[in-house]
Amino acid sequence: MGIADRITSVRLSHVDLPLSTPISDAKVLTGRQKPLTRVAFPFAEITAESGHRGLGFGYSKRAGGPALYAHAREIAPELLGEDPNDTGRLWSKLVWAGASVGRSGVAVQAVAAFDIALWDLKARRAGLPLAKLLGAHRESVDVYNTSGGFLSSPLEQVLDNADLARSRGVGGIKIKVGSPDPAEDLRRVEAVRAHLGDGVPLMVDANQQWERSAALRIGRRLEAYDLVWIEEPLDAYDAEGHAALAAALDPPVATGEMLTSVAEHTALIDANASDVVQPDAPRVGGITPFLRITALADRKGLSLAPHFVMELHLHLAAAYPGTAWVEHFEWLEPLFEERLQLKDGRLLVPDRPGLGLTPSDRAARWTVDSVLVREG
């Protein structure tokens, strides 16, 4: 079998995105993390001999951005001379290139930007949006907003943010819980539900801050508010606890965003630990492993709600056979020239080829370092 094309260069960049306002969730209020002020992105631009190009990126909040970029720089030469069509084989090659530091965490997340770029290249060459290349099941996906519901925002601001999101065309609203005072959590949920009215999709996210007994006790109190799901009530790796909670509560349980490998997701899915799976393509190593996870989820009849990065996850959620949601964050919008469109509570799949994204001038200004790896 001959080589259809060859990768001739890889441009790798470290972009540091500043947030306009420091963000706090339950992990900050419980003292486990500091407020989030910046997000680091390794960007990869892959060019093939045919002239086709692909753009991909990963990310890291708080710590880890320089480590992702450094590991990606080390393994980038492995792509030179390779056929960009061979996404599965190249994913394995890149993972094995860094296998001495593991097959999850930074070692896998550093691969994500390359893998996403290869899929973007493939879709651009075909002249198709990525969702269409993957086999779309829908032209738009239900969308909910998270960025307006952080615990660092006073309740009145959360209500105003919800109104703004809904006016833009967002369907559902998610707010953060898991503060040191459960009574305050319940007060905020009750107020948001009353403000939105019945029937508007409402989710809550505890960011792993409850112990098993507290999660059950608070979860039962939350049953009164007709929630679409309760997210990350327990430690991300507590499959047994999540399974027990999912069986005990009426609202669906959602989790998975913090996991960084197919194996970790498989363990939760096999344990019936959630009703809604929340893989994050950049965290699990890109689109190639993401599709393996969603195949397992679909077999179990689970709903899908990928974490963060709506610019990418919109395409992947559109290609999922079952119920799917996309998480609306406007944080990444300054990085790209294009904007996604909202309509009637749904996010529309763009008709541009690939991901349909072009790095902005601001992304260039926020670039900390960049390297071009090429043949010769």
C-alpha cells in the first residue's frame, strides 16, 4: 500500500490565554486550588506535501501548560515523512514515543494537538466539516452555558448571566455547587430554578468536592429542582461511589471530564458509574481516543456531554448517535477569527471545512514560544 501524502512540517506554538476575570469553583473555595486566571494552549499546524494543512490544539488550566508544550516539542519530529491519513497509527506512534512517562496525563495530552490537527487536515482535504467527515447524526446540538455560573459570581450576577446566555440562544444553564456550605448551594440552585422557571434545562456541578455520604444527602435535596444532571459529585476516580450514587438518585449523574485516558473512561463506563459521559478530547489525547470512548458509551446507551472546548466538541457531539449536549464557554473565542452560531437552544455545526477555525491576531500576540519542525 503506497503513501497517499507525506507530512513535511509541523508548527508548534505555546499560546497563553488570559481570562478577563479570575474564576473560582468549589475546588478554590475548599482551598485545593487557586483562582483560574489563564489557560495554556499548545497549538499544532501540520502541513503535508500535497499542500493540505490541519490545525489542532490542546490546553491546560493552571499548571501543566509548559510541560505539555515541552513534551509535544520532543515528539513532533516523529510525524515527519508520515502519511497524515494514518490517524490511528500515528496516534499510537506518538504515544509510544513518550511511553516512558506513561500512557495518560501529560504524555497523552501532548499528543492531542497533533491528533486533532490530523483529523482537521483530513476533513479540510475532503471539503467537509469535521462532523460530516465523522458521520453526523444532527446539524445542531443542544447547548448549555457554564461560564456564567461560577461560585466566584454573586447570585444576582449568576441570574443576569443566565438571562444573557438565554438571550443569545443558549438552551440550558449550569451552575457550580460544592461550596463549604451546602445550604448556600441549595439556596443558589433554588433561586436559579425559580428565576428560569420550569422546563428550562438546569444542571449543577460540584467539581468533585463531596464525600459519598454528603453527595447522597445533598443529591436527594437537589431532586426537587428537576435537574438534567448532577456533575462530578465525587472524586473523578471513584467509580464505585459514582455507581452507587447513580443508582440511588433520580437526577442523572455526569462525570469524566478529568480523566486522561481511554482506560480510565472504560473503568467508569464498565462500572455503570454515570448516566452522562463527559470525555474531553484534548485531555484524553485527541479525537482518535475520544471516538473509542464514545463507542463504549453508545453501546451502554449513555448520554454524551463533552467537557469545555465547544469549538471542537460541537463536531464530536454532532457525530454521536445518542443524546448529546455541548458546553458553552466563550473563553476561547478570542483565539479564533470565526464564531459559532446559536439558535433556539442549540449550537449549529458550521459549514466550513474541518474545524472551521483560523487563529486570530490576538492568539499570535499571546504566543509565548513557537518552533517549526520540518524535513531537512
